[in-house]
Amino acid sequence: MGIPKFKVTILVVMLILLATISWLMYKDRVSNQIGKNLDTLNISAYAGDFTTLIWLAQANNLFEKNGLNVTIEEHDNGVAPLEDLIAQKADVATAAEFVFVSHYFNNQKLKIISQIDQADAIYVIAKKSAGINSPEDLVNKNIGLLKTSQAEFLFADFLISKSLNTEQLNVISMTPSEMLDKLNQGAVDAVVVWDPFAYKIAEALGADAIKWSTQDGQKFYFLALTREDVIKQKNETLKKFIKALLTAEAFAKDYPNEAKALIQKKFSYSAEYTDYFWGKNNFGVFLKQPLLLSMENEARWMTKKAAPNFLENIYLNLLEQAAPNKISIIH
């Protein structure tokens, strides 16, 4: 006498359920184990174009693939991330080179581990309705910029090229996110800021906007930075971080359309703006000699003294091991 059909059906269902439960338990164990094997890295980063490699690595799971569990705190500027790093709220920060220089004198254990972008993207945007039609008209006007940011140094350089100086202006420190409102309220007559803020502010002001580049072909550098204690405690973790960025760089070069689409989606950029900024940035993991020269020039401007030896604050070891051909700094 055979087993009744309904009992066979129940047995099959039970076996399927047991197999499913076993698979889910196994998958959960594997996921937990993977999580346990990932190195933790806290990053504080500028949320925008200059940190494109960070966002490509995040979007493509390159941090996880390189053994990292990464958390990223996002800011609308590069000053706040460096302050997070100094306050030990982050292991790695992104900032422009002048931000590093302006904080260096009180924080000499900061270390540069790589350049991640080279950009031409900082502008003066002024209101014609405030009586500004040429750089000379900025005299005695209220100018908004974020102090200790790259914009501060490049604006000073811009003024020198026009035979002007900051003492002839009223400079008010503010974050990029505040600038359009301050312009519309009449609290400032002009602002100095980087894209995409510069692009959006000029677009919003329309025919009332007049815009000048502060750079005149002079590039600035966006950096990945850490602290001396993090290098000692998390050296292997930082190696994985650099490898993830190198893979992100290769992705950006090999698949530019896909890379642009990811950044456009991340920041809700228009296709027009994405094409615009892509051509004004050189995303890459490097340590180049011009970076050192720029920082020395900025330090002399700040202190009116000889520049310190910034080579001591550039940690070459990570890139030397991962991609030595990316280093052109004389050392």
C-alpha cells in the first residue's frame, strides 16, 4: 500500500520550506561574515563634482569589493570635511589644497594621500543691478565667500591681477548654500564660489548676472587627506581605499557616459551641466609636482614668510605601492 498523495505533497512542501530556511540562514551567515571582514572607514566629503571618484566608487560598490565598510558624511564645501578630520570625526576627508594649507599651521599632523581632481571651476558672480559691470566696480561692495576655502585665495589672486586688494572690499564669510538668498536679499552684491553653485547662481540671476573666472587657466587640486594616527592604525584600510579610487578612475575613463549618468543621478544635475563640468575637471588619483608648488605659493601669501616643507605632509607610500607611475612629485 503506497503513501497517500496528499501526504507526499505535504512532505514535498516541508522539504522545500526546510531548504528555503536553510538557504536564508546560510545567506544571512555569509552576509554577516562578509560584514565582519570589512574594514571600517569614515569619510567626510564635499558633495559635488570635485569628489566624483568617491561617488563613482560608492555607486559601483568598489569600496565593498575592496574590503571596506564606508560611511560618508556629505558637505557643501571642503572646509567642513577637513574640520571633521581634525576633530577625529572622520578617518579621511576631501578638500581643496588651500583648505589644507590654511589649516596646516595649527594641524601639522594632517597628511595628503592623493589628489583626486584638478579643476577650473571658481568664479566671481556679481549683480549688475548693484552697479557692478567690471571687476573695478567691486570696490566698497559686499562680497560673499567661504573663508579658508580655495575661493578665498583665488579671489585674492584675481584682485591682484586687477590692481585691487581685499582691503578695498567688505568680505563676508558664508557657505555656498546661503549665497543665492543673500544676493536676492541684497546682503551681498557679489559672491565667489565654485560650480555647481556658481553655475546655478548665474542661471538664477539671469540677465542681472556678470561672471568672471578667478583662475585664468590656473588649476586647483582636490585632495584626499588623513591624519598621522590613522596612517599608523589603519594603513591596510587606506591601501584598500586608494585601490577603490584607482578603479573608479579607470571606470570614469573607460565608461564616461555611464560615469556621467551616475553623477547626474546622484546630484540631480541636468544633462547640460553634467557635460559642462565633465570637461572642466581632470578626475584622477595622482601626486603631482605642481600641487607642491601651489601649496608653497599659498603658504607664502598667507604668512608673508618662506613656505614650510609640505613634502613632509604628503604620504607617498600608499600610491607608491598601488600605482607608482602616478607620482611626479620630486622626493
